[in-house]
Amino acid sequence: MSNKKYVVLMAVILSLACLLSSTGAVFIFHYTSSQIDSEETVFSLGDAAIAALGLTVVIVFVSTLILKRVIDPVFERMHTDELMDQAKFPSENPDPVLRIAGDGKVLYANAAAEQVLLSWNTTVGQAVPPQWLALIKNALRKGASMVHEEQVEGNILSFVIAPMVEAGYVNLYGRDVTELRRATEALLSKEQFLNRIIDQSPFAMWIADAQGVLQRANPALKKMLNVTDQQIVGIYNVLEDPVVEKQGFIPLIRSAFEEGKTVSFTCSWSGADIPFWNFEHARSVEIEATMFPIHNPEGELTNVVLQWIDITKRKQAEEALRHSEQRLRWALQGAGGGVWDWDVAPDKIWWSEEVYELWGVDRDTVLNLDAILALIHEEDRDLFKQTVERSISQHTDYHCEFRIHHKSKGQLWMASYGRAIYDREGQAVRMLGITLDITERKQAEEKLRRQKEFESSLINTAPVIIMVLDKQGRIVRFNSYMEHLSGYHFEEVQGKDWFDTFLVEEDRDQIRKLFLKAIDNIQTHGNVNLIVTKTGRKLDIEWYDKTIKDAQDATVGLLSIGLDITQRKHAEDEIRRLNAELEQRVERRTTELAAANRELESFAYAVSHDLRAPLRAINGFSQAVLDEYSGRLDAEGQDYLRRVCAASERMGVLIEAMLRLSRLTRKQMQYETVDLSAVVSRIAQQLKETEPNRDVTFTISPGVEVVGDSALLDIMLENLIGNAWKFTSGNEKAVIEFGVQEQKGESVYYVRDDGVGFSMEYADKLFAAFQRLHSQAEFSGTGIGLTTVQRIINRHGGRVWAQSEPGKGATFYFTL
């Protein structure tokens, strides 16, 4: 039977149903009307009408069932016929259609198959690719249709294998699903991208199931709590958190789970509250939490997402304003929204109580369009008017976001939604809607916008190369500094091979190996290589790499940060050249100095040898004259001879001191750990034994150790302690102190006494050879003791200085 006959049949059946229902209704109505005046009638006219209507409904319902039983097979047959008609023309099908025998040979292939399946030989009698023979046999064996996807000629084709078991062949119906697969992959890529955003978010985020049990935590949360997935995933339940329950937030949180609400709250935790949450040093923290529900397409709650922001420092910094800000936040959160009704023609507006609160308007204010415009921010009034007019003229829903001047709260953001009601002529007579306070949302959006602008500005203004490569080394992204440095705009090189585009040919293989190591998570920080700019200039770049992971922790690319060290490399080359020249100069000067030292040593030896003999002669003959001819000399002559002897002896002492001083500059340094406290103690004991009658107190800091030449340090301390002993000889009770103190991060050692001291006016003469601030009669000495001290300190890379005041002692400081 044709489709046209089916339609005629359905029309006849429907007409009969309507006729029957109408006839029944007329009959009942007529019957009841004829009985209205009869005393025996049971039904009124209204009852009759209801009965007629009921009968009509029953008949129509029964007719509908009948029609359904008839129409469904009809339409099913129509659909089948349509498919059969289409099957008659496979040659016109834009997708490949083939018939394959059980042995894999082509029985039929339409034109589309020949065009699409270029790698197949679709000529009748030819065999399909070997892998298809197994699929065809499997389909015939199972007797059920199968779906198989295969990449052919760069496209993805989905084939339905329809077995005709009795006939012994299968029909293949192919369709190009390349774009569908790409769209699916793009969707998965977006999902992975969103997961990476969650994992790389600086805010702590976690996802709980519908029962409140934590299912996933991002790295920021685990870092904040210092926990692992094993410690919290599947274990922690927010609905059973004792801290949250104690602070009274459980009912609010339950509303997010049971009613699907988005909730926000601030609460406090400390490391002692929950044992497995390892807050650093068990410190207390303030957490700003936001929870919002996730529903499946059926509207069922599946998960709740929670975001935590550690606001401890902000809370501490804003403690003075906390109470007022908290009240303001609660007021904004609890503000909700209000309803309004605008009667267009008379221009009268009705507001609910909540809207008066939102706008900060007195209840007795006369409201119309002009009054509303007066409350709206000047820059938003035209937008408001245009949005209202467009909504009315185009019969579209009204939605506008604008600022208002609140008399007490200042500038607020409002969102207004509405819909107009029209008369029969299409004229708007009323508009109904709601108004919401969206100030917090706008502030959050502005904050997010500024944050994005800051991050973008930070990346593009950073004076370093910031670049992203994929796993194959293709350029995915780089910043403005790289554009400036290389001379290329990003669009010129996007997707190109990094190594072939920017590296010199001789470095490409080596740098590619380093790249592959970095992709395999092998550290390659600090690699340096040349890049070639657009103008051909070569730059030295030092690289620091970090792999980029996806949600499955698989490496998807490499983030590289590069520093232009071209100038530094040039400077290093110049320094190396100068160092080489300096080494040559030092070598020459060292040779010259060694020769000078040898000459000086020869001279010193000559002086010591040639001068000592005459001095011994002078001293010896003078002493002989005193011994043998003292009777012939008067007292004055004897005094002269004694002075000659004393002067010659002093001359000998000075020569010996000069020799010791010269040896200090030539002595090879032997470094070892030296206990200065022990050295000072030994020197003090020796001095006390030489003059046991003196009352001197030594104060020595224990355990003062340094690294230096033990013999030289002994000589240095003997001179400093010996000076302190000498210049306190006039004190009945003397105090000599040795110790160490920190000055600007440096260890400074000192020797302090309460002796005669000196004027700082002559401090520059202290360390010069043979310079004395006191006469030989007052204090004996050669005048080279402090010179010896300075040379020893200099050889240890330190410095020495003194502070004093006449009559108040002296302090000598030194570093090593």
C-alpha cells in the first residue's frame, strides 16, 4: 500500500472518531433537553453537557488508541519503505557502499567507494585488504552487525558491517567521521586543559562526591595541608569535619549538597584540630571557602567543588576593619533580589520591599522611568534606555547590567532581567522583572581581569625569554621579549621546528638530545647555546627548562626560560684575555720579586754579618778599657764607655729585630686550626712567671679558634699581649682582656688593657717601623713589634687597628 493510501486511511478513521463523538454528544444533549421539564429527569442541562463532553473524551481517547495501533505500523512501514527506496540507489549514496563475499572478494562497490577507498582495489572480483577478511568472517559467524573504524587516505571512516548470513556476503556502509573525531578530541583537549587549570591553580581546590567524601585534591591544597592523596582522598568527609561542625557551618554546607546551592564561608583551622592535616608548625589558618554543585544532564547532584583561599595574612592585616567588613559581606550575600512591575503607558513602577533596600530608596518615593534614570550612573543611563527600548521593540527578553548611586553604600552594580507583556495590537503594556545586586560578582570579575592583565603583562614585560615547545620541539608560544630579541613576530614562526628555525646547524643535534632529556624529566638547567636572529645575529642564551604535564601527569611539552648572556659571554672572554695578560704580568713580577727577595736576603745576611763584627769589636774593646783602664779614667770617661757598650748592644738588638721582620715576609705559610685562647693563656702564664710580683688579671674568652699559621700567630699575640703587659706596668692592679665579637657579620678579635694608652692623633705612626710614642727611658723596646703584628695580620688577609685614650688604656682589634 502506498504512503498516500495510508494517509487517506488515517484521515477516514479520525473523521469517523470525530463523527461518533459529535453524534453521541448531540444525542445526549437532545435527550436531556427534551427531559428538562419532566419531573422524572435526573440530569440537568449542565449535567448533560458534561456527559456529552465525557463521552466525546472517551470516544476520542479510544479512537486515539486505535489510531496509534494503526498509525505506528504505518509510519514504521513508511520508514522501512523509505530505507528500501534509498537502498535501491547505492550508486547515488555520497558515502561508500560495498558488498563483500565471505572470501573477501568485492561483489559490488558504488562510485563513492572508488573515490574514497583509493588504497583499496574496489573492482568487482578483487580482494579487500587482508585485515578485513577476519572482520567479514567474524560478522558472518556471529550473524550480527558490527561497527569498525579505520583510517583511510588520511580520513577516519566508520563502517557498519551488515552480514547477510544466508546469502554468504556482507554489506559495508561507510561514513567519514573525521570531523566528528576531531571535535571529540578537541572536547577532550578542552577537558584536559580545564583539569590542568585546576591542577595549576594557585588556590586550593578539591572535589567531593554527593556524600561529601573527598575524591580529588589539587597540588595547591596538598601543599597547603602538607598531605598526600593517600592521607585524604576517600577518607576526609566535609560533612563530618569536627572543626566545621564546631563553627556551625554544617547546615550551610548541607544546603550545597541537598539543595544544590552555591555557598561561601570563612572558617579557622589549626594543625592540632585534625591529626593528618600537617599545617606548618601547627599554626592557625583562616580559610575562605566556596562550594558549588555539579549536576549531570538529568539534573542529579554528582559532585561538589570546593575552593579554599588562605586569607590568614589578609585577616591579620585587616583585623581593625574585620567586623565592619564582615557585616558588609553578610549584608551583600543576604541581599538576594527583588521584583518590579512597570506599567508602561502611565509610566508607573511598582517595587517590592527588597528592591527599595537594594537601591537605597525611601518607600514614599514616586517611581517612574525618569526617577530610575536619576539613580543610575551617568555613564550607564544611555545603555539602560537603549536596552529597554530594544527589548520592547524587538519583543526580546530584557537584560541589563548597570551602576547605581546608593545613598548610603555608594556605587553598586545591579543586574535587571525582565519581559514585556503586549496587547493585541503588539503594544507593550507592562514589563515584569527582577533586580539583583551583582556588586561582588563585578568586583570579582574586575579582580580576575586585573590578575589576567598582570600575568600577561608579567610574561610580556619580563626581560627574559619565555617559550613553550611541544613534545616534537615545535614552537607553541613565546613572549614579547623573544620577539624583540629575535626580530620575529610569533605568528611568523608558530608551529615551526625550534631547532631548524633558531639554532646554528652545528649545534642542532646536541641541543635536540638535551631537549629529549628534558622531556624525559632529566634536569638540563643552565644549558647555553647560540640562537640566530632574523637579521643573522648570533646570541648566547642560557636556558632553564621545566616540563609541562597534562591531567594524567604525562609530559606534553617544555617550558623554557632563556637569559641573554651575550654581553656576559663577551665580558667573560675579555676577562679571560685580561686574566691571561695578568697572569703573565704576575709571573714576571713574581720572578722580579723573587730576585729582589734574594737580593734583600743577601743584603740582610751581609748586614747581619758585616755589622755584628764591628759592633762586637766596639763593645769588646770598650768593655776591656773599662776593665783594665778604669783606674786611669775619671767617672765621666767611664760613663761614656758604658754608654758606648749600651748603644752597641742596642744596635745589635735592632739588627736582630730587622732580620726577624724580614724573615716574616719570606716564611712559607702553614695553615692549620689554631686555638688563640690557648696561645694567649700560655703567653700570660709566661709573663707572670717572669714578674711574679705584679698583680695582673687576664680575662680570656674560651674556645676562640681560627685557621692560620700557628708560628706567625704566636709571634703576633706575643707582641700584642707583651705590649699590654709592658704598658700596664705602672698599675698596681692591671687587667688584660682577650676576646672576639661580631661586627657587621665579621669576627673581630681584640686585646684590651687599662694601661697608659695613647692619643689617637698619633695612631697612624703605631705600625710604622721604629716609630715610638714613648721614650726608651719610659718603656723599653725596639719599635718594630706592632710592625711585625701588622705584617702577620696582612699575610693572613686581615687588617689591624687600635683605639685608645691617654690614661685609659688601649684596645687593638684585628681580623683574619
